[in-house]
Amino acid sequence: MSDYTVLVVDDEKEIRDAIEIYLKNEGITVIKAGDGIEAIEKLHEHPVHLIILDVMMPRMDGISTTFKIREEKNIPIIILSAKTEDTDKILGLQMGADDYVTKPFNPMELIARVKSQLRRYVALGTYEGMKKTIDLNGLTLDQSAKEVTVHGEPVKLTPIEYKIVELLMVNAGRVFSIDEIYERVWNEPGYNAENTVAVHIRKIRGKIEIDPKNPRYLKVVWGIGYKMEK
């Protein structure tokens, strides 16, 4: 993990410093910011591989910061917040966050999630024996470049969104249950995963479909799950 840099954004210095200690113990370089505006400034100054982002902050909160970052970058974002309500979690995911950890958090769990996101970010599309480029009637996945295009137009996906699209395109025509998608993409048991997966599916459809309400590519199979149409 020594080649990775993580940006820790929290208005509480004690939390920033505590997370820094755990990350540095894993050999990860840490950059710190006290709010969203400072975080965006740091992103322009330093190469960053992942962001740990508090929700409740002065000047610019975590949700607004996530939205702003997603206008330019696909860096994995882990939302960190004391809020535990599903609506707050879903809002963070809708804005483009890749994971969500609630305070007070288990440091070992946070580190495990950081490592998982970093592995996916730097090694997306490494399934053995898969094609480098897959095309489904104009929807194209380039696994070497980690890019998705629709009729030649690039689509900006978050790392999690890319992973879902890749899973479904590589296995075009196969139906994946919600739990299976969650387990394959997040590498965790798919308990109560419906909302999380549904949020990402909606985001993906909004980016790859001409009419997201009548999708051409990403289809729902009612009562079973989702598939990518051949």
C-alpha cells in the first residue's frame, strides 16, 4: 500500500489525526483537509487515490464536496458520518460516493474498506481470460483503459459504477441477483443490499441510456435482478 495517497477530510482534527495514524501504519501517505473547499484545493495540488470524507463540515459539506469532485474525478470516496439513517446513506451514494462508514467507526473496518476500494480503483477489470474490449450495440467497454463509451461518447463512471457495468457486460445476457451484484462488486455479503445496488443502477442508467425509464442496455428482470442486454 506504500504507493497510495489518501485524502482525509474532517472538520475535527482529532479524527483526522487518528485516521492518519492507522493509514500510515499501512504504509499509506496521508493528506488532510478540514472542509470541502480545502479538500478540492488539495486535490488540485496532489495526486490522490482515495478520499475519506466527513458529511457535516463548515463552508462545504461532504455531500456537496462529493458532487463537486465527481464533476472532474472518479477517485473512490468513502463517506464518514455520524448519521445512520438510510436516507443519508443513499444521498451520499447518489452523489457519487462509493462506500459509507458511520461514526463511531471501527478503525480496522475502515482500513479494510480503504484497502478494498484502493484495490478496485487500481485494478478494475483484471478478471483472467476476459476480452479487452466488449461492444454491445454501441455500448463499449475498454478494460485496458477502464473506459465506457456510448456510440463513441465517453461516459464518466465512478469506480463502483464501472465495476457493475463491467460485471454485467462481461456476462451479457446473464441475470445477476441484487445480492450477487453486491457480493461481486463490494466483496461483502449482500445483506440489505437492495437500496445500495438500486441507487447505483439508477445512476448508471442515467449515464448510458438515452431514455433511462425505458433502458436499452441495463435491464431489470423483475423478482430476480439485473442483466445487460446482448
